[in-house]
Amino acid sequence: MGYAAIPSADLPAMIFIPFAVLLSLALVARWRRRRWLAAGLAALTVLLFVLIACGPLPRWLMNDLQAPYAVRPTLPWAPSNAIVLLTGDAVSVPGAGVEPSMGAYARIAEAAVLYHDCRLAGATCRLLVTGGDPSQLGTTLAASYAIVLRGLGVASDDLMLESRSNTTWQNAKFCRPLLAALGAQRIWLVSSGFHLRRSVLYFTHFGINATPVRADYWRASLSGWPSSFNFVLTDIAVHEYLGIARYYVYNAMGWNTPKLPPLVAAATPARTTAAAMVRPAQAPLSSEARSITKR
């Protein structure tokens, strides 16, 4: 599950911590009559504010995260494929229930496009939507996203819902047994561009070697006037880098689940067609598989 599919008002809280620390240190230095130190800390605070608010820092951070996935893969579809859609966020709409948040539709649309492309190629493809109910809205992310996917023409028999996971780590962990049961020859991982580096890292840890596909590309705006959106992007980027750093720290400390061996792909189906090897495709899902939910 991604950090958030669309920025919300409380997202930039993390990035304001350095400002609070720097200002507090400046006040302490001023109180201790360390005027040069106080002035230096105040100047550093202003510089950090300008770098974030006017765009240079968030643009560099987001580009670094997303650049490896800017070009969407053009690999051929295998005879048997699985598309994993990482959910992001949802919103409770008065009188209408729970729906994907605005920014989530890029991920949904990309997964649907892949699915239909796979079917046109004549290959088998299952769409696994992973996401529980971390915000306690009463409906899992997987279920709310699946409604939209069905409306976009994804067959119910081709949908599998994992409805227990509340984090990206759990997405990977709980998807492992479902993907193992499918035995797909190629796995495609769909999420926002900024979220893919961490997602691929976690999925690889659980032996899931997936082809990452970005659904969107977030870009900070360079301007002489401060932008609150740039603070949101900086917070998102910092969250991703901290998640990556935590993974390596936990590995070093032995706190992570032991790495799992790569999934073994199923044998090539007898119905394989030439068209199936042209591009990625998606296949129907069994009722048993669809009954397994998570997030």
C-alpha cells in the first residue's frame, strides 16, 4: 500500500519536524547568548524553507525516486501473468459509501489498461488488488478499488482481493502465498512512481520478482513563490526514503522476516498462442483465489 494516493492536509507534518528542531536550537543559542550560532541556525531554517517551498529539493528527491521507472516496460506478455495493484487511499463519501481517493484512479486506470492489453494479447492474466482497511472506514481498499475495476471492464473471475494488509511490507508478505498459488510466469507490480522503489525492495525480499509499472509521475513545481504542494511532495519522498532505510537497518539487526526464495513459475499453458508473447496480458481468477482477501 502506498503512502497516500493523494496528498492530504496532514501529510506535511513529518517535514515540519526539522523546522521545529532548527528553530528550537536557534532560540536556545540566542538564550545562551551565542548570537552567531543563533543567526546561522536561523539562516539554515530559511534556506531549507526556500529549497522546499520553491521546489528544488522536492523535485530532486522525487526525480531520484521515480526516474528508474519513468519509461514504462515493453516486455512481452508471458502465457500466464499476474498484475498486482498496490492500493493507496480511500475516502468515505456521505451517502455513497467508501470510494478510492482522487489520486488512486491513476493506479486503477493503469492496472485496467494492463489487464485489457493482456487479454487482447491472448494471454492469461489475473489482477490481484492488495489493501485492507488501515483508516477503519468499514470497507477494505481492495474491495473499493475492485468496484471501479469491474466498472472498467475487468472480469470478476479475473480479480483476486487481498484484504488484510495495511502497509507495503504486508502487501508483499500477504501477496506471496496468493501469487504462489497462481503460479504466474510473470508478475507486474503497479503503483505510483515514487512508491515503486520501496515496493520492489519489499516484494523482492519475499521472493516476488515483479516488473514495476508506474501509474503516475509526481513533479514539484519550480517557482519564486512558496507552494504548499512542494511540502507535500517533500514529505512523501522523505517517507519513502525512511522506509527504504528502515528496511536495511531492520535487516542488519535481524528484525525482518528472513528472505524467501524466488517464486517458481508454473509450466507454460497448453493454450499458449503467438499473440500471447507480444505484450503483457491478464488471466481469469478462480473462485477459490478470489475468496482469499487481505490488506
